[in-house]
Amino acid sequence: MAYSMHQWSTLSQNYPASSIRKMAKRAREIGNPIMLTMGEPNFETPDFIKQAAIQGINENRTYYGPNVGEHNFQTAVADKYTKMTGFQFEPDNIMASFGATEGILLVMMSVLNEGDEVLVSNPHYPNYLGQIMSVGAQAVDVPVYEKNQFKIQAADIEAAITDKTKLLIINSPNNPLGSILDREDYEAILAVADKHKITILSDEVYENIIYDGKEHVSLFQIPGASENHFVVNSFSKTYAMTGWRAGYVVGHKQAIHVMAEFREGIGFAVAPFTQDAAVAALESDQTIVREYLQAYDERRHIVVDGLNAIPGFTCLKTEGAFYAFPNIQAFNKSSEAFAMELLEHTHVAITPGSAFGSMGEGYLRISFAQSTEDLKEAISRIGEYVARAYPELH
């Protein structure tokens, strides 16, 4: 017997579907497109990471572990942040999570009540919205502008604050915008948050994908930030471990303890052998990370330079992550309509900017995590199509 809709929860009827996956599904229906929609490295997980997991399995590290994570994992992450920030972090400051995604949800469950407001940049990573809805809170947009190099501004954050504001999510390097925040940006944002007693959740999953010799700045490099705020991170992008679902939360010991209690009712624990693999990644010499970055940098130039050579496209130079976010307003089409047009005529699948919020209208997000061959072919197809279909722009 089929369920009727009155039997489904309000959440299930209103949960925002991923427009990224919706576009990917449409693309697969047309045959064999070049897929530039998903933020997933095309690299295989390095063998030394796989071997660490295999060793863990062979040593029968396949049972339930502590909700908060394995001690070797907590220690490795704590050591990373101690070295990165110059401040002392202990294993009790670390919670293992099923990728950064679960870590974000655990933070929300820990600090939000029904009716609280969460400030989210617009454009934004769309999965934040469903998580906010799941805990009964409300998302409030903070507009981010191309004129500011796609960097969220402390003044715009402060303008969006109300007496219901409880949490601010920031993301650097940024998906979908490809921008990064520097130390001064973080200091200004932290000052606003502390002034209004708002918790910051800093999503730093692209921390190792930064170009032109720049270095990642973590929220926790700012003195005092770790007392009231959170950093969420993952192994997915840096080490090509998307399917492993290995991530973590860094925060105050008391908050980590609370999250471990929530974990008991969600998924018990990240598999010990998965955490062994993550420790091997952290404790390696990071050669593979540098090799991946070099490859992404080459791909960045193929896409950004290639788009800027096509009439009608203007694209800021990506500073971090592996996304280009070109302006397509010259085509006088909605981002969804233009993305579908390109899909139909070039068989290149691109995510419309509107999938990331209203401020994404007039833009596209292009993932350059795919092979150089695919990226060159995609840019060539788009350029040839625009030359034919929009001769007035030449």
C-alpha cells in the first residue's frame, strides 16, 4: 500500500533537494556528457592510505569504537592544529565524524534551538540549508558580491544579525565561489561574532587547495577563537577520500563531549580502520597533496583562462578550491536556462549558479576536479557553440 502525503513529515515534504545532483541526473539522461558538476577529485585514493585501512582490517579494527573517535585519530588531528595555529590542542578537542557533513550537523544539534537563525553566505554550499531545517532553525542570507572578490564581508554579516541569530557558517576556501579569506577577514568576522555572542562554524574542507603561493588561514589561528567556535574539516578533497566519509570537528572539550552523546543515536562511531587510514594521510610527508595541487593549478588555468577567452564570459581567478564561478549575464539567460542550453548543444554538464542561492543567478559553477583532457574538450565545445549561437558577442 502506497503512502499518502499526509503521512509524511513536514521536513520530508520541504527538505531542499540538491540542484547539483539534479543537474547531474539530467546530464546522464542525454548520453555521455562531460560532467563538470560534482566537487569530487578524479584521483584515486593513494595506495599508502588504502594500505593503512587494510592493515587495520587485518588487525580486526572492525568493531565499535568510542563515539568521539579513536585516540590515535584524535591525537593526530590535535597535533595538526597545534602545529598549524601555535596554540595547544588536545585529543579531547577533536571529534571524528562521517565526513565534514555530519560534523556540521553535530555542531548545529549542539548549539541551535528551534527558531534560531543561522547566517549563511549567498551563494552558499546548498547542503547547509537542509541541515539547518532539520534542527528547526532558519537560514538567513548574507549576500556576497563579485565586486568584493566573492569574499563575505564582516559589515554584511553584522547587517543580517537579529536577536534570533545564533550561528554563522563561513567557508574558506569557498565552494562555489573559489575565494579565500585572509587573516584580516577572519579577525573582522570574529570581532562581529564575539560582539553579538554568535557561534562561528568554519568549514575548511578545501584548506590544502590554495593557489599562487598563498597559505590557508584557519579561524583557529586567531587568538581566542577556539573557546567559543568550531572548525569542521574532512579528508575528502585533500586526499581524494570522498567515499571514505572521514572528517572531524575541532572545538571546546565540553562541546565535543555533547556531540559524542548525539553520535550515540546517529551512527555510533566512524570505523576504526577508516580512522587509521586518515591518520596515515595526516602523518605522511604530504607529497601527494602537493602533487594534487599542482594538477589542480594546471586545470584552473585551462578553465579560467579558457572561459575568459570566450565572448560573454567573465571569470574571476580562482584563489582556492577547484571551482570557477563565471559571470554569464551577457547572455541574458537565467543560469539554469543557459546551463541547460550548454548541456543540450555541447554535452557539457555545468551547475547553474542559482543552485547556490539567489545571488548565484547570472553565474555558473564549473568544477575543474576532472581530467585536463575533459576540461580542454569542454572549454573547446563551449567556445565553438558560443561563436555559432551568439555571434553578436564577438
